[in-house]
Amino acid sequence: MRFSIAVNMTRRRPDVPMETVAARAVEMVVAAERLGFDVAWAAEHHTIEYTIAPNPLVILVHWAAHVRTIRLGTAVITAPYWSPLRAAGEIALADVLTGGRLEVGFGRGAYQYEFDRMAGGMPQERGGDHLRELIPAVRRLWEGDYAHDGDIWKFPRATSVPKPLQQPHPPLWVAARDPDTYDFAVKQGLDVMATPLSKPDSEVESLAGKLVKAVSDNAGARRPRFMVLRRTCVYEDDRDWRIPADAAFEDARVFNGLFHNAAGVVNGFPTPMDAVNAGASPPTPGTLRDSLMFGTPERVVERIRRYAALGVDDYCCGVSFGLPHDVAMRSLELFGREVMPHFRKKTESGAR
């Protein structure tokens, strides 16, 4: 199993300097490399301080100057906000500038709030159309001259400049929840990243089942790598659950307001909103403690073993959900030192 971290730059208050936020993100990536994590992932979001990431490729090139071996990935490039020509060239340049360490995840987009500002008000549900047209076109541009005549984009013969350092291209991932996206991923030979959000582990089983079905429906196709991202906090004493659970509860209030397009955003800061007001069942700190990857190293090892039995190949620690920075750093240390070694024994010879 591979392990990675998803690091978001977040400001909850305007008095927190952006320089501090950026420096803390770098500190986490540097620590992840030292602890042996395989990949650090950056998101793409616009106009919200909740996730400060207008271009994940810029973030990754910045991180690359501070680390030497850890791979760097987009989770995700939001397809409706890019054209194939722009995506192909910028991804390839980032691969060159990171020394061939890039992994590229694509997604259809999450928040209608952003679609209203970045995609002319297009319904978020239509983002999948852009995803399915963008990825094949980007691949063709990396191969050489290519003219595109699609439903969304049209352009005359052109090619990606530069070309990716990794050949034929960096590893490609797609964020998937619905069966059609799983099927698309298998048909296109893409790896799959999924998140159960705040749901219990039964949702991981459901997501894994969608992958199994997509593979069985495409006889002879390569089975994708399967990554699951969960907000994660490891602590030494079971009684220490309240700090991460309270942080996750407040984080869920912000996320739910954005996800259900039911919260106001004032100068970039989203208004926290209870899920019940957005038509969903509200989580409690206790249910979040049980659903998210919170616990002692022993408890976390036990649950990740169950994930591996379901077919999870990559486990991604979501480390940015409002934890105090010292708590997040301590959790990262515990995960790297006391969780990951249980899954590394077969690779001590060197290969990961």
C-alpha cells in the first residue's frame, strides 16, 4: 500500500497571514517526505479561503523546491475550468519543473458556488461532460499535433509545448463517485481516487464495489489503482478524540454550506452551516470520530487493514480540516512512525 497526504491551505479568519498558511503547508510536505509518504496532493478551488488553491500546479512547483523525493499530485484539476491546450501545456511544464515527480488527478468539480463564478453558472452535474472530453484530448496533445472537434472545445492542429518529462505522460487519476465515472476510468486506463466524505466505512465498501463492477464490466481492462482519502488524526490516548472531532465538526459545517450551495461567502470566507439546514442529516462530533480515520495507531492500523482487504491500494491522509497546527504535525508523525511501517514490511528492500 502507498500512503499520501492531501494538504490544503486554509484561512478561517482574516487576521491569519497568508504567509503563515503557506509556510505551514510546506512544513507538512517536508515532514511527509521525511516520514516516507509517497505523494503530497494539492487541490484546486477558487474564490474561497476555505481552500486556497487557484492553481494546484503552481502549489506543487513551489513544494518541489523544498523536497527532493516525494511525488506531487493534483487532487484535483477541475476539468470545466480548463481547456485541453492550457491543461496539456501547464501539466507538462509542471512535470518538467518538478523533475518528473508529477501525478495528475482530474475531477468534475464540487461546488455550485464555484461553477457560478468559474463556469458561467453551468450546473455542477454537467462537469462530467468536460471531464470525459478533456482527458483524452490532453493525452493526444502530449503525443503530438492534434486537431480537436468536440462538443465542448474546438481548436485546429496544435501540440503540447512542452511535452511531459515522464513518458508517455505522468500517472493519471480521476476522482470518482458515480458508476459512470468508474466505468470511464477503467475504459481510459486511469487510476481512481475516491472519498467517502464524512460517511462511515460502509461507504468505502460501496465505493470499492463500484470499482469491482466497472472492472468486471470491461473484460480485459487493467484494474486501476484505487486511492481513498479520509480526514485523518492519530493520537496516543483514546481520550484525545475531542480536539479532532470538534475541528471536523466545524469543517463539516463549512463544507456542507458549500457543497449544498446553501451558505453565504463574505470576502472569501464561507459561512458555516448546519447540514440539517441544507437538507442533510447533521453529523455530530461523536459520529465524526467514528466515521473519520481518528484513533490510536493500533485502531488506525486495524481499519486500514480492512481498507486493504476491500482493494484500497493507496491511503491518503486528509490533514487539513482545521486542526491546530501542532496537533496536525503530531498526528502526521504518529501516522508515519507507527502506522505506515505495518504496511511497508514487504518493501523494505527499497521499492515502494
